Amino acid sequence: MNFGSSWQVFALGSAFFAGLTAIFGKFGVAGMNSNFATFIRTVIIVFVIAGIVTLRGEWQKPTLVSSSNWLFLVLSAIATGLSWLCYYHALQIGPVSKVAPIDKLSVAFAIVLGLLFAGEQLTWPVAIGGSLIVAGSVVIIAF
């Protein structure tokens, strides 16, 4: 397996950095407005990603991006922004040990949305894994 192009490696990296996001975010929003904290975070993300795109020589002309891509990227950005605003506010007022796992219910939502809108197929491993994520979140919420 070529680990440099393996989606599993990048997915694990995403999970690891999301875990760091929860811990750093919990301390980052302490004593300040969570919406403003999200704004600061977003501006920094823009600079970091711009730097990566520049270093890798991956800039493209915006006119070469299809209108369909633009539409879905804008919708994704809006959803991401709303998710971040909710997440940072939840971190500010709740324990990271409960907020982060509940946030991971996004996995179950993504599975259902993938089935409904992306034509993905429900397999036993996905159904069982998704159900376990939901069950774990219910346990965390209830206790």
C-alpha cells in the first residue's frame, strides 16, 4: 500500500488533528467570545492553506472552477462555518470530553447523507460502525 496516497492515512490524520482542535480550542475560547475566536481561527486557516497551496504550486484560476464546484464549495463553507461556530460555543460552555464525541455524530449524519444524496451503499461494517458511534454518543450524553 502506498501510504503517501492512502485515504486511510489522511483520514487518520484528520481524526488526530480534530482531536488536537478540541483540546486547543477549549483553551483558546476560554474567557472570550466563541464567535470571535472562530473568526480568528478561520483567518489563520486561510493563511496556512494559502501557504501550503503556494509551496506546492497548486494555485488555479478561479474561472477554471466549474459553477457546480463553486456552488458546493460555498455550501460546504457555510456548513463548515456554522459547524465551527456551534462547536466552539459548545467547547466554551461544556466539557471537551463530552463535546468532541458528540460532535463526532457527524459521522452518522455523513453516512446517512451519503446514502441519500451520494448514491453510496450501506454495508454491514458501515451500519454497525455508525450504530456504535451513535450508541457511544448516547452513552456520553446520558451520563
